[in-house]
Amino acid sequence: MQLEDYFDFQAPNDIRIKGSRIGIESVLYEYIHNAKTPEEIDAQFWSIDLEQVYATILYYLHNKEAVHQYVADWLEYGERMRREQEANPPPVIQRLRKLRQQYGDNLDLLIAERRAQYQIAEHPAVRTPSIHPGDQQPRLDASALSGALSEGRHVPGIFILNKRLSMKDTILDLAMTWGASDLEEYRDFISHLPLSL
């Protein structure tokens, strides 16, 4: 197996670890900037294994100059997008900021108002899909999302959580997002939490 066989080269600025949605920049950021060991990185990313982490580091070591530029471009792009979003926040961010001022950390009041608005019971019945042996679990990945969208089907909104965010802050951000959003607003939408509040 060649080293390059561990990766999907989707574009010059988009190299993914094969079989996952994880870009090499995510692994290398932890390795280079956070000085994490391969074992620590492996524990952080559940969809790749230790061999893939080592392959990513080895790819970096064999292509140091190009990969340094790749990671630098990725960091610069992320910073530029944050500045643009801060300068021109989308309407949902503006509504979230307003809700944060109005409710602060009082989730009970926000949730009660949303339940009343959508007539949601205090303890709605929970439906769980039945899974039978041999059933294939649906996978939600970039190719499934793009496939659904290209076929004219829609997908629910997806929030990618920051593992450094406390559980309380994660719940607060999700509740605030729910409070500030229309039912269909996040359809076909992927975003990271916390949103820029």
C-alpha cells in the first residue's frame, strides 16, 4: 500500500483521510499546534484509527513544505470566514444575540415559550426507530448529504459540536438556536457550535 492510498485527494485544498470526512488539517493541527501524540489524536477522532493518524503524520513529514502551506491556508481561510461572519452576521446570529440578551441563561422561560408557540407537550412521546438484525444504519456523511441534495431531497440541519464547549454551554447554544430559528431554517445546512454570538 502506498502512503497516498490512505487519503482521498478531493481538491488541492481538500485532502481527506480515506473512509472518513476528516481532513488531514484536523489531525495535523492537533499534532503540530497542540503537540498531541498520535495516540491522543486517535482517541479524539472516532472515525479514523491509529494507523491512519500515523499515515497522516508520515505524509506531513514527507511533504513538509507543501503541507505546512496547506495547513496555513486552512487556518487563514477559517480566520477570514470568522471575520466576515462577525462583520456581517447572518439573520439567525442576530436573532441569537438578541435572545441571549433577553433570556441570558434562563432556558426554562425560553423553552416554555417555544413549547407554547409550537404546542409541544411537556414530555412528548419519544419515538425510536426499530432496528432489526441485518438492518443497515443510515450513515450521515458528506457524500450522503451531497447525494441527497443533488437528487432534490432535503436533509435536516446538522450542528457539529465543539468538544471543548461545556455541556451547559452546548445545551444553552442549542436552546438559543431553537428559540431564534424557524422550523425549516436549518434544512440542508451544516454549522458548528458555538455559533458566533
